Amino acid sequence: MQILICGSLAFDTIMVFQDQFKNHILPDKIHALSVAFYVPEMRREFGGTAGNIAYSLQLLEGKPLIMATVGEDFAPYTKWLDQNNLNTGHVKQITNSFTAQAFITTDIDDNQITAFHPGAMVESHQNSVKDAENICLAVIAPDGREGMFQHARECFEVGIPFLFDPGQGLPMFDGEELLHFIEMATYLAVNDYEAQVLQDKTGLNLEQLATKVNALIVTLGGQGSHIYADGQRFEIPCVKADKIVDPTGCGDAYRAGLLYGIANNWDWPTCGRLASTMGAIKIASRGGQNHKLTRAEIENVYCKALVQHVTEEEKLTKLSLN
């Protein structure tokens, strides 16, 4: 059985400005802004929510199936997906369109200015979940607005459990629309900022939102994550990374681990620990698809982190007894 990944495929062009934006933007001239940044460092990465999630899930041998729309410039990305044995059977090319692209300029303080062109992504509704076979689980990640609605509805109608991951697509929907998504979803995943936006838009707190799904997952960056399920809140510790290089795609890697655990009927603490492990592995490399660990190597990182967490819990217990 396969895990269906509905979301975007995109090119990320990342440029580094070796200074601070604030030194070149005049506050009293912000109404007539005209500024250029010299960026001697630039790289192009394969990205998009669907691509990043599927890549990490493939490392776990989780059988991802990507469903996305792309433009006529997609050939290099196709080659990359083929090299990594990722199924492109439901990647549809849209004529006279570019693949979705993000142009990101980062300064030395890690502030970012981003321009995003959705391109073929807005045609994601041209794909239908009902055309995919042997699906045990799905994720609805940021994509074209109409496509996200359609794919969620189709999953619900055919009985495919799915994780709703609104992410950067949150601004496209009002509170009523978000609640409609959540009513159809089996699981819901957001980061801490998105969790606050979700609460503001729906008027419901996290505990109330959690009652509407089997599990609500809230990631907290370096503070780990919380999983609200079975009337409890499971606190998932952060896995220490070998090095911190680039957070791009860490949330997607986390979701890949989460999906793998759900598909294998693991308990929530175990799902969360694997998800946290995948995020820690990803942050040690640039871009969303350049970490190259094997399944055995991932298992080794997971086991080492598990031993460390158990040891820390034992220390806390001993301290509390003194």
C-alpha cells in the first residue's frame, strides 16, 4: 500500500546577502521602496511540500506516491525524482506554465525576503485522488486552493484517512473553510505559529480542535512537539542534530516520519520520536532533499536519541526523589 502525497513541487532559488537588510532599507522611504541587494552566493534546490515529504518518506522506504501539477520547465526535477526512485505517475504537466518557484533572499541575520510564483500549482485540481490506487493514507499539504479542497473531499468520500497540513496555505482559507477541512481530516498538523492562526480563525482552542480529529500535532521547533490524541497531550522531545545548517524542509521531514509511523500503526510517542528524528537529520544539510541517510542509518539515529531521552528521564526521576 502507498501513501499519497498531495502538495506542491517547486524550485527554490536561494540567494545570500552578506549584510543586514536593515542597513539598506530606509524606514522613512518604505512607501517608495527601491532597493537592490548584491548576492554573490546563489543555489537552486528541488523543493515543494510534496517533493520534500516524499523524499524523506522514501528514505524510510515508506512508498510515497506524489500527486502534483508542474510546468514545462520540470525536466531537471523529473530526473531527480527518477534518480531517487520516487513515483511520478500522478505528476501532471500543465502546458504554457512554469513549475511553482520561490525566490528567497536571506541576510546574515537569517531574515528572508521571498517572492513566490505558484505557476502550475494553481491547477492542482486537475489531478483526482480517485485515480490513485492502493492508497492506505494521504496528506493534504499546501497546494493550489481548489486542489486542496478537492483532494480533501475526495479522500473523505472514498474513505482514505488523511493528514491535513495547511502550512503556508493557511491565509487562503477563512475559519469556516478550515473547520470544514478539519471535519473531513483524520489528523491535523501545524507548527506553533500556524496553531495560533488556526485558533484565531476558527475561534477554537487546541484542546477543542483536537476533539475533531484522531490526533492534532503541533511542532515547536527546537522545543520538540506536542501530539494531542486519546484525550492526552504527548510531549515529544526534540532530537539533537549533529549540526544546524538549514531549517528549510524540516517540517516536511517531520511529517514524513509521522506518516510512516501512522501507516505502520505505531503508538503516538513512537510516531513523534521518529518524526523528530527525521527533522533533526534534515536540518544538518542544505535544502529540503539533500540528506542521504539509509533506513538503517536513520534507525541508528533514532535508537541513539531514544536511549538519550530515556536516560534523561531517569535522571529527572532520581533528582525528584532526592
